Amino acid sequence: MQISQYISELLFRYDCVVVPGFGAFLSERVSAKIDKSSGEFFPPCKRISFNTQLKSNDGLLANHISSVEEITYENAISKIKKQVDYAIKSLENKIPVEFANIGSLTKSNGGKIIFDPIKNKNYLTESFGLSKFICFHVNKKDKENTSPKLIKFYNIKIDSNIVKKYAAAIILFFGLSGIIGSHIYNDYIEKHNSISQEKADSLIENHIQEATFVISKKLPVLEINLKNNIGDFHVVAGAFRIKKNSEKKLRELKRLGFKARIIGKNRFGLYQVVFGSYYTKKKADLELVKIRKSQDKSAWILQKEIL
């Protein structure tokens, strides 16, 4: 379906996208999981489902199409209706309806619509860049088999009295070596510490002497201009592919008294125009309610840091 792209774009930002007269695509957050049988690790994601009961137009999809394609709201509704009529006819004829990057719909013999979501698309923005990976299982038996093989010793007859004499001599030798070595090592450590302390005292004294001076002239004042933060919560009025249209919308909002601005392009390459920017989510929510009542029902809040 031609409107699949717009539905996909909205699913990144909203949990429910209604296709008027047809149904709604719903998203539900799913935690990270592990498939023990295959060893696959899956990142957190949004599970997409389809509900045929939600058909009432909430204006979200139509306003989005109107804004992106720069057409009227009525034309956007007409475009959606044509796509919906085509989808319903296809399902009646047992032809699957494909929604790119979302999934497909089919109709069972009992008249029930079945949704099959795609598996390789993650609509949870928090998991951006994360993908599944496989952790290979290490078999404990294989690990044990990799241990070094034991060396077999053959029986050799040795005189026990000779062994005792050599053993006593070896023990005595290592005992004396340990005592002598311990004294030599302790003397070396003590001497080394003494030399290090003398060097440290000398360095500290030199630094103190070098740091003693008088400032005859005042140091110049360094002025740094920091760019003011305009707030990270923005009430969005629209997104435009053509820059001139975004500037036209900006002028229109400013004439209405809004502190509007263009906050740059989004990841789809569209220029975003906002009614205003706010420091807190609470303030943005209050302004959104007012704007939806008096200006634009499709306005929404975007959290984005503007440098």
C-alpha cells in the first residue's frame, strides 16, 4: 500500500496509528529476550499488532500525509480512502495486503483478518543500532577434553638413604638463601626509599621557589559567550520537504504570536517547524493542549536537544 511509508514513520513516535475506515496498527514494548534453543539474544523492541475495531479517524495519519506531501487535509483523507477501498477489496478476494516494513494482512475462510508482522524491523528508538546476536554454547565435556594429558612416570628404583641426604641438603641450601636474600632485599628497598624521598623533597622545594612571584599587571578578562539553551521539548507544527514552505509556515506562526522556529531537519530530511520550545515536559504538555484546541489538532511533542 502506498500509505505504508507514512504509517511506518508514525509508528516510531506513536503507539497507535489509525487507518480511518480500516483498522489500527498498535505497538507494545517488549523486553530483551534469549532463545535458549538457538542461543540468540534479541534487543528490546516494539511488537506490532493490528486491531480491526479501531477505525475512527483521529486525524494523525491524514495530517501527517498532508504535511509531508503538502496537500490539503481533505485530499489526504481522499487518498487514504482510496487505499482502504483497494485493501478491503483485495482481502475479500483472498489477496494478501502488504504494508512495507510493517507486515501483511490476510483474510481467513472464517472471515477473520490475520496480521503477520515482519521480524526484522524494530520501531523502538531506544534500541537504535542494536541487533540480535548469537552466543555459542560451550559443552562442558568438550572443555574437559581440552585439559592437558597426564604424563606417565615409570617405576625407577632409588636408594631411600641417598634421597634423604640430598633432600636435607637442598632444604638447608634454600633456607640459607632465603634468609640472606631477605636481608639483601630489605636493605635495597630501604636505600631506594631514602633516595626517592630526597628527590621528592628537592622537587617540591624547587616548585615552591618557582611559584613565588608578584603580578605587576592585571590579567586580561576572558569573556565567553555561551549559546542559550532554548529547551529540549518542542511542540511541532509540521515538517516540510521544501525549505521555502517551512519558512512560510514559520512566518505564519509568528504572525499569530508564537515563538516559532525551525529546529533543523529530521532523519527523513524534512524541515521541522515548531510552535515553541520549552524547558520542561510539563510546560510543553500544557501548551500542547492549548494549541490543539485553538490551532492544530495534529500538533505533537518532540524531545530533541538543540545545540
